[in-house]
Amino acid sequence: MVDDSILNKLNKVKVNLSETEVLDRLLDRMRWPKNYIDGQPSVEAITEEGEKHQIFFDEDHYINPSKAIRVYEEGYSLILSNVGGFNHSTFLVQEILNDHFQKRINCNFYFGNGLKSVSFEKHSHDYPVIVKNIYGTSKWIINKREVILKDQDVIWFDKNTDHQVVEISDAKLSMTCNIQ
């Protein structure tokens, strides 16, 4: 169960990352295989139609940083998966969640500038989701309610809750944690 105590703990962790720092981490090719050993994609782009693609991987199945950064700069949002160890503060978020729920919680970055794709069409999950907005501003529709997320805001929504990011007003990075 997601309760106020876990949200308060997450609110106290300031995740210090900039757009440049995230882009710089994409330069570490070996950190980003096309898929992790469990089959989860490491990096995906969201098209304007709300589909996912991975056209920026080389034949050796590791990311081509130049292509991935170009896709981001052209305006497509990227999903970077399994980011609990991205830096010290994301590690703390991951540890707080793992400790609270007594299992490993998967966290992903949604990283975009809003020029072409923002996110997926309205959808829901069969598990609760916690979102920590790291920087930037985004407008969400959650169960037909408009919610604005800004720097370091934390929200959650329960399983089977319709949600969609409908607008990004500037570069935005959020950490989405799936409570499965």
C-alpha cells in the first residue's frame, strides 16, 4: 500500500540531475544494452503516435549515443529503464522503496522536451505507480483530473487508474516507480 509515510520520505530526497547530466550518461554505451538480461528494454523512445522504438542501437545491441541524443533533441521522449543506480539520490529513492515494500521496485526515467512526443495516450496499469518529478513542469490527466507536476513533486496513483501526461512545457525528467 502506498501511504503518506512513503511519500514524505520520497519528498525529502532531492534528486539532483540536469538534462546535460542525463545526456552525458547516455554516452556510457555499455550501461545501455538493447535489453537487460530479464528482457526489459534499457532505453526506448516514444513516437508521436505513442508507440515505442529503439532505432538508436547498434548491431552489437548497445546504444549508439549520438543517435539516441539526436532522437531526444528532435523532441521524442525517452524512457530509461532500471535507473535506481543512476546516481546517489536515485539510489536512495530505490532503497526507500525497496525497504518500504520489502521487494525490488523498478524505476524508470521519462525524459523529454515536449517538442514532438510527450508520453503515451491515456492508459492504466495493474499496479500502483509513484512518480517523482525531478525537474521541469508537466500537465497530467489522472482520472479526469488535471494535475501539474513541478520540480521534485511526488504523486502516486493506484492500480487501474487512467493517466496521461498531456503537456511538457520545458525539458522534463521524472522518475516513475512501478509497485509490482
